[in-house]
Amino acid sequence: MAIMMPASDQAVLARRAEIIAALRAIVPGEGVIDTPAEMRAYESDGLTAYRQPPMVVVLPDTTEQVSLVLKYCAGQNIKVVPRGSGTSLSGGALPLEDGVLLGLGKFKRIREIDFDNRVVVTEPGVTNLAISQAVAHAGFYYAPDPSSQIACSIGGNVAENSGGVHCLKYGMTTNNVLGCEIVLMSGEILRIGGKGCENPGYDLMGVITGSEGLLGVITEVTVRILQKPETARALMVGFAEVEAAGECVARIIGAGIIPGGMEMMDKPAIHAAEAFVHAGYPLDVEALLIIELDGPKIEVDELIARVETIARGCGSVTLQISNSEAERNLFWAGRKAAFPAVGRISPDYLCMDGTIPRGALPKALARIRELGEKYQLGCANVFHAGDGNLHPLILYDANKPGEIERAEAFGADILRACVEFGGVLTGEHGVGIEKRDLMPEMFTEIDLNQQQRLKCAFDAQGLLNPGKVFPTLHRCAELGRMHVHAGKLAFPDIPRF
Amino acid sequence: MDTLKVRDAKDVEEVVRAAIANEQPLEIIGHGSKRGIGHAMATNAVLDLSALNAVTAYEPNELIVTLQAGAPLADVLSLIDAKNQQFAFEPMDTAPLLGTPARGTIGGMIAAGLAGPRRIRAGGARDHLLGAHAVSGFGDSFKTGGKVVKNVTGYDLCKLLAGSWGTLSVMTEVTLKVMPKPEAERTLLLRGLDDAAANKAMTAALGSPFDVSGAAHLPHQALRAKTEGLGDLAGEGEALTALRLEGITASATHRAGSLSELLAPFGTATLIEDAASAALWATIRDVLPFAADGALGAWQVWRIVCPPASGAALGTQLARETGGDVIYDWGGGLIWAALPPKADAHGPAVRARANAVGGHAMLIRAAEDIRRDVDVFHPQAPGIAALSERVRASFDPKTVLNRGRLSRGATA
């Protein structure tokens, strides 16, 4: 494991049997799992290159149990790693050897559907897709749609601020969540927000969303739901050059059109996807755009025509427009299967997740090509082109000595390039352990200290999910210390009135 | 009063550090257009950001604009309007309601986070702030977020800064999302509905697939006096329920037709378009019926946020109980209440009714001596209040930034 995790607390490990007994007193029956065989299912999340069995797994099914478990662990100085469905791609739910893995999988109930206020109140273990399914009969859905939506839990979505193909138009999790019930490491249960459009005071919901399980454990979420658009149609457009595809994306946005989704694939990704799903993708183009417009039919038809004109103006070499749901789904089939498709052509791959300004797309692709030559590894690229979110898939073979290290170094260089081009390290997968040590590429120590001070406001002992997000952990007392600056009212040259 | 007009982020750091060293709290202002909101601050030293007013970068194709915090909102709106773009959350102009001359700065717009009618569809200021540079109460410049829409790198401190009323950090530069202006807007008007029926009509509209971007109700009492911006719409003083549809022309027109059929049980809708529609929504956004220079200018004004479907019941009862007037926006989820002047500003009644439905209320307009005795911002449950205070202290442990603005009784 290339990533250093916090040193294990031997005093805690020595008391494992006692701790398990105490946890069994809180969560009876099968809710506490401590055999190596049964714990194996929890030793990794979606970032499977990293594995670590936890000290013990606890699966509570009430908020009170969550509270008691956390209170007990806080009192005993035991680390806790929260886990939803375990689909994180950044290692956010990677267990700790001396930590309790707190699984929220038993929180599977939707508590309330309120169509008049257009919200759903749900337990955190409910899957993203199950929310949409529960309201589909009334024409509603929950908009953020991460590609793992069949499996990923809404609690995990809140922790990671998950995105998806449609977040260009409909926003990420943070733009679609109104409130939550959260349990702090101390065991304190708090309710934040509710069915109103905004919350009083500081926007705690906003900062909890995307906090990667470091601030608290979510036990209930209130999300807003939307009416499904009347219809959706897609264009599939091929370009002989990546630059032309990038220009097409810029012109669509420049024309004031915000598509429901706008995805790009490069040649290696197109070929892998086509070989896998036979969606009829053109194989002789350098870049393929899938652009989906949704809304009332009259609007979609007109926007399709406008986008077609723009695409042709950018020199498209192939252009198809979906005329049925079957055809639209076929356009998407290859893109949606891009990751497994790449999995077929390479024994292993690393999925990166940087974001760049849209305009830097050709530059970023050229850099990725250069880096691929430097590291002697292949790379297939899929992008959420509308919002500049790149998913380079670095191809490697874990069985070949040195390849995973080269792949990781390649990935780190891609993310550094994203920051250099004005972008960020992660658009939707989270920092977790995967990008933790790259945080200084984007933030200064002062920036990171301010973030860690916030962590102290929620979890002063630093017991909740330590080792994630921040490359260096500081004690809260140290972070709270004020540097004494020159003790005089200096600024003689600042204008006064 | 000592006013320090800073020119760059370095100046801000220097002033904040001196404030820490001298235990001298600072009031942070841009144009000072919202100084009348909140409690009197326990300081007489002012950090004035109005000279920090540059447009750092405007990139229409990237849908972002990066601005120094003191940039005048009016200038920025003209700048992006020239590229046919807008802040989709429709920031409110508080000047008419508060009776102040200046429109304010970008920093003030974010720190107050007062979003307009499109809040229901496009989100609030918090949803459009992508990144910020700020000076904390430690006297250190830090950045958070970035310049791209999709970003989950580190905690999203932007969410905390938006709506923090300058109590966490002094923002020096912000990057905001801009969105294309819709090609056309259409507003359907229903007349003569009582509050309950209007609430139902708005709920039906917002639950429809027609992508409604504004849903407001002006009861007939609120139309008694002439209101600028309403023009002939006030007409015979009948209640007015307005539903806005925006987008490409063919679509907005088509959806207006479909929505009007859906709302047939509530009456026959009339249609206003483009400029007339925009004027109506600006009137609602800025709460012009309660303007400081209008007939109700001396009344105290509350801003109540609640679950949208609870709006009418709350507003009707509150108006009856206090003899006040109300206006509904956000499909009932935002109630503006102008209440006859009273020493407690009817605080107990307002807050009890808001609490009963899981809502909250802010006293946005009242004389300073009233605000001395009434909580301007909604009191929170003890656990949330304690956590919020820890969050505040994590940014500003010595409470040098806007000390006392959010709660009563702070002293210098």
C-alpha cells in the first residue's frame, strides 16, 4: 500500500474482545461482525487496489444505536470509518486496522414522500435509484445520477457530493439536498434543515455535503425531487480532431444551451466501448460527443436542430440524432459501459477524476498523450465535457512488476496538469486516500489548516475517518493556536476616513 | 468612527491582524447597503472593501466570472448582461426595502445570500459560489473551491461563507457561476384567489413538468397601495398569482399554454411576456409593495422560509393575528410579512408560527432600538447553535469579524 494510514493504536487493538462485547451490548445479534471471513466483504470499497480488514464491523439499524456506538468509541478513543454501499472510487470507506467500520446498510427505509413540498425524506442506506423509483409513479425523480446509482446509497452520495451525467443541468448532490439528521462523533444527534428551500444560520448542510464522512454520520436525508422532463433526445457526433469536438462544446454553451448531458469519448474509449456493446459508434473518429437535450418535445426538437447546426459548423464528420428511446439508449449504452469496456481490453485500469476549464480540453488531452508516452501506458478518455470533468482510464497490468506504480504516477501527473490548467483534483469521486497526498498541489498549508479547523468543530478528537482527505493531520489545539502578529496598529499607508 | 479602505488582500490581512492584536473588532462593509440588517455591531472600526472592486476575469464560455468582493453588483450585472448572461439565483436588491441608496457589492450579495424568485429552480447564492479567496479571523488569506463547476476537492467552505453575514472571513475575491439568460419569459396570472387556493395552484404548477421558474402570490391587501413595477397589474386590487416560464420562445409559449390548462380549475389565466413579466418579477424579488418609501414603509418586515405547501396557512394566520400584510414567493416557501410597528416586532407570533411548520424567520427591517430587543436571525436548537458557534470560532476565534451582528447583546 503506497498510502500511509495513521498508526494503529495498539492499546485499542489489545482490547478488541472487550470492545466487541461492548458494541454487542449496543447493537445486538448479527449487527456486529468480527470474524475474518465475514469481514472480508468490508475490507475495500470501489478503490479495490487498497484493502484493509477493519477491527470490527458494526451495522446498527437505529439512530440511537449509531449515537451510542459513536459515544462509546469517542469515550474509548476508538477510530470510526462510516460506510454506505462501499462504492466510493477514492477509498473514502477504506477501513482502519484499529477502527470500527460503521455500516449504514440497514437504514433502508424511505420515511416520507411529500409530493406537495416536492421532497423525499429517506434513510441513508437507500440507493440513489430507489428514490427515483419510489416517486416515478407520480412522474418525479431524484436528479443526481452517479453511474453507480443502482448500488450507491444516498448517505454516501451526501458524503461524497456525488455528481453524474446530468449534473451540468441539474446540479450535484449539494444542490439537491435540503436537510439531514446527523450524529456527531460525540454521539450528539442533530437535525439540520428540512423541507424549506434554505436553512437558517450557517449552511451546515452545505459543508457536510462532500465532507467524505469526516464530520458526522448521516442517519436521514431530505432530498428534493423534480418532475421528469417530458422527453429527451440525443445527438451522437464524431469529429476528426479533438480540438473540433472541444470547440463544439464551447459553442453550444456559448449559444446559451445547457444540455441535460454532454459527454465526450476519445478514440481508445470509443473502440473499447464499441467492441463491448456494439452501439454503432464510428471507429475512425478521434472524438465522439453524445449530447442529450431534455424538456418539452417542442423545445427538444428545436434545440436538437440548433446543436446540429453548431456541430456541423465545427466540422463534424459523423452525426446521428436519436428518433426513439431505443436509439437514445443505444447512443448511451457505450458511454455508460465505458468503464467495464476498458476493463475488457486491459487487465487493470485506474480511473482518474480531475476537472479543468472546458476551454483547456485540447491542451489537457495533448498532455495526457505525452504522459502516456513517458510512462509507456495506454489511456482511454471519457469526459463529462459540459462541465470539464475528465475521467482518464489508465491501462495497466497489476501482475507486471512496477506497472501499478507507473500508473499511479501517471495519474498523479494528470491531476497536477488539471490544477496547472486552472482546474481541480477531483470533480466527483472525492479525495479519500487516492488524492489525499496531492492536496498540496492545489492548497497551501494555510488553506488546509482552515479546513482542518472546521473538522475540529465537528470532531475535536479526530476519530471520525482519519487518514482520509488530509495529507497531514494536526491536533486541534495546535490548529487553534493564534500566531501573534506585530502588535501594533500599523498600516500607515491604508487610506482612512 | 475609523474606516480603513483596503486596496488588496494584503491590506485586509494587515487590518485583521492588527484587529486581533488590539482586540479591536471590525465591521466589514462593501457599500454598506445592508448595514441595517442584523444587530448593531460591537465596534466602531470599519473595514471598507469598496476599493477592492476589480473584475479579475470574465469568461462567458466557461460560465464563470471572478470578481473582487467590492465590485459593484450593478456594474457586474451590466457586464454579464452584455453577454446575455445572468446570476440565475436572481440576487435581491435590498435598497428599496431598506431605503438605502446604494445597491451593494458582490461580497455583500454573497454574504447575505438573499436569492430571488428563481431560488426554487436554480438554487441560491450558495449554489453559485464556486470558489473564494478570503482572510480568516486568524489574519490569514486562504482559498476554497475553484473556478470550475464540478469540484469536490476538500470541504466546501464556500457554502459556509455564503450567507454568513461577514462573520466567518473577509472575502476578497470570489468566482461565481453565470448562466445564459433565457430567450423568452412568459408569466401566467391568476386573479382573485385567496391565499389557500393560490398555494394549491402554485403547488400544482411546481409539481408539473413545465419547469416553472417563479411562483408568487400577492394577496389583495398587498395591492392596496400603488406599487412601482406593478403598473396596471394591480388593477382593481384583486389578488394576483403569478407563474413564470422561461426558455426558448417556442418552449416558453408552449408550456404557458399547457400550464394554463392544468390550472383551469383555479380560473382563467392571462399572459404577460418578456419586459412586462420581468418588471413584475423584479417587483416581487425586491418586495416593492413593502418598499421603505411606500405606504407600508414604516412597518416592520419579516422574511419567513417554510415548507412551500405550508405557506398560505402560516401567512394567512399571521396576517390576521397581527393586522399585517404578506406576500408569497417560492410557491409559498418564502413569505414576506410587513407588520404594524410593535416593540417586539410581533416576534413571538412570527417565530411560533414558523417553528410550528419547521420554518424560520428573519427580521429584515426594523429600527435599531427594536433590534436591540428582538432576535433578527432565527434562534436555533441548542445543539445546532453550539455547533454553529464552534464553526464560527474555527474561522474567527477572537470574534474580530462583525462581532455581534448575528446575535443580541454582544459587547465590544
